[in-house]
Amino acid sequence: MMPFLFAEFAMLDNKLPLYVYCVGSHEQKHLLRPNGYPAHQLFLSRRGKGIFRIQGSRDMVMTPGTMLILPAGVHHEYFPDQSEEAWELGFVAFSGSIASSILEHLGNHNPTLLKNNQFQEYWNKLESLWQLINLNSESGYWEASRKMYDFLLSVIEGQSDQEINQRIKPIGHSNAALQEAIKLIHDHYNERLHLSNLARAVGYSVQHFHRLFVSIYGMSPMLYIQQIRMRRSIQLFEENPSITVEKVAQQLGMETSYFIRIFKRTYGKTPKQFIKYE
């Protein structure tokens, strides 16, 4: 368990655009908040089962391995289910000038079932935040801000991957030619991939290939390639913190200036700003 910690130091002078408001985990009891909470919250259910009751919505059940994101100021209450096992709930609340804009990218505010390894990754990040806040030092709170940004970015990336996977395997739309196109993209994303070449490789006209790809995957082939490259760029930065922006662009088969522009459009920061937050 991680006893509740309130991050008072982080709010001094409004220095941080994103900061941890509080963090912890415990055996959750009944809690009613008719005026909501002053910060956005992210919950992780580790053991047992609980109920979230949010004004204007049906009751939502949180089981082990689920996550819930709750905006600030929303009337809600939550309480353990009547089962014998205690409900262990982890939580982190966050705020700051950029918190609301990040929240817009966090998607549907309903319990989300996570994969085992994904849940453990998020729980480890929660524990890391708790340790930093527990230091009660200015340097600890600056680092917690960086970790909080990383945490939220991981959640956004995880949701994006789930959406793309659903599009890649749409029900009733098995198409061998498009599956071959996807394989070509993943094998050659760092090369110059022209729409005409992809269409020709799978035996379609450019117009028909583009129309079919969009109808099944929900995005254009070029946007799909762009997303693959952006996710790969994050991996390259994380695998080798000393790698240069120019080297990453080169490995993705992109001009440096174009890579920087697309990276900022995708993640809201330039590559150098992202590295600094990491």
C-alpha cells in the first residue's frame, strides 16, 4: 500500500504546467464527492471490485486490472462491492495549466480493461510517482512532473494502439490485399512509400486502394505510415537517450525539418522538448 500523499510543494508559485496533486493506494471505502474533486484523477483497480457512480451516468464496475480517468469537478461517489475481498485502489490526481488539454486526449471516461503487462507498467509508474512525492523536495516534484507527463503519454499511446488494432482487424472485413499492404508498411515504413506503389503492389488502382483502406482502417494509408513512424521515434528516443533528432529522422526515412513538424503536430512538443521532459 502507498499511504495518501498530498503534493503541497508542487503547487507553490504555479511553477509547473503539469503537477501531481495527490497520489497513493489503499483499501478503498465509501467516498462521496458531491462537488467533484479539484484535480483530474486516474484510478487503477488492483484487487477486489468497486462501483463508481458518476452523475448522469450508469454505475460503472471496476474489477482487477482496470483503469478509470475522471475529470475534475464531476459529482461522483465510489465504494467497494459487497464481495469478501477488499478493494485495493491506486490513484493519482494531476493538475496544472496544460492538464485539461492533455485530458482531452485521454478518451472515453469509462473503466478500461488493461492487459496484464500494461497494468503492471502503469502500477510501477504510480509507485514511482509516490516515491518522488514522498521525498517532499523541490527536485522531487520537478521529476514527478516529468514522470506524470510520461505516465499520461503512455496511457494515450496505449489507447491509440488499441484503436489501431481494432481497425486492423475489423469484424467481417478480412481483406488479404489490404493485410499485405499493412505488412509492406510495417516492413518498409522507413523508406519512401508512395501511395501508387502500395496500390500497385496489392493489385488495386490508387483511388480504389485509398478508398478501401480508409473505409476499413479509418485513416488514409499515408496517415497510417505517419503514425507508425511517430511511435517508432518515441521508441528510439527511449532506447537511446543520447540519440540526436537528426539521427532519428534519418532512421525513419524523413527529412529532419519535416520530422520535427510532424512530431510536434502529433505530440504537442518538439522532439527536443519531449527529450527534456523525459
